[in-house]
Amino acid sequence: MKFLINTVPQSENLDESLYPPRKRKASDGPLVNDPRTIEMRRIKEKYSLRAVDLVEELKFQGVEISQASIQSYLQGNIEGSRHKQNPIDKLLLEFKKLDKRLQKIYGTFAAMSMQEIIDRWYKQLGIVSGSKVRKLSSILGLDYSTVFLWYQENRKPRTINILVQCQFAVDKATVKTKRSILPLTGIAR
């Protein structure tokens, strides 16, 4: 499937119902509050995905779409389509497939607040006193102020992949201290 901005004539062999709007604007469009547009933005925010991340994730699913097209759809700029079926329905379907796939991978991180995630890391690492943030930031290989702000502002990193890398560092440090528990079995390592 291809989603491209219609700035040049499109190839005849593409599924024409998937074409994006004819014109792209930099502001909110008429369907910015449409439930389908809102649902796509919710999925994007749930996994802290940027437009470029969405392009890559959708490409993995076999959907080709440009970053500019993604942004147009998320802004509700989908009017002007020259086709009977609105392409937002097909893109929403792809977003729902993406949500289902990412839920399996990032489900824990998507469901928890950043404070809950960091508290879980403290517990997993056995950090109970002292400068907890400094100890954790050292293990994660991050600046102290970064981890401090994540916790204080309850704000997740720019992309969820950073959390995955942090969890890997925590798991690695936990194995070294032999305090970890296998997540599904409850068996100590």
C-alpha cells in the first residue's frame, strides 16, 4: 500500500483509494477532531512515536507512507481526496494493526507512568537509599538531570525505544547483582 502526497500524477498500478489529500496544509484541518483522527493520534502518543517512527513502523507492516502524509492525516487534513472512499479509514485500520503489534512489544511501558517505571527499576536493582537517581542514571548511562526530569515531570523519553534500552541496562545490571526475577515465572535468576 502506498500513501503519498499528490504533488505529481500517481502511478496507475497503486490502489487509488489509499491516496492522501491533494493539498497539505501546516495547520489543523477540518477533520482534526474526527474520532478516527483522534484515535490515530492516541496510538501515536501511546508509544511516544514521532512521524518518522510511524513511517518506519508502517513500512514494516507493508504500508508505504511519507512523513508529510502522516502529519497531514494526524492534523485532519484529509479533505480534497479525489476518491469515493476516504483513505483515513484504511490508514486507521493500519494504525490499529500497529497498536496491536506494538502492544505485544511495549505493552508494559505504554500502560505505566514514568514514575511507576522508574520505581520498578529501583526495586529491581535494590536501590533503596542514598542518591537513587544518581545510582540509576549511572546504570542507565544517562545524565542525572535526564532521569531526574523524567521522574519529576512524569514524562517519558522522546521515543519508547529509549525505555527499551534502559530496561535492557537495568536487566543487565540486575543479572550482575543476582537480584532479578524472571518476569513470567517468578523464579530467581
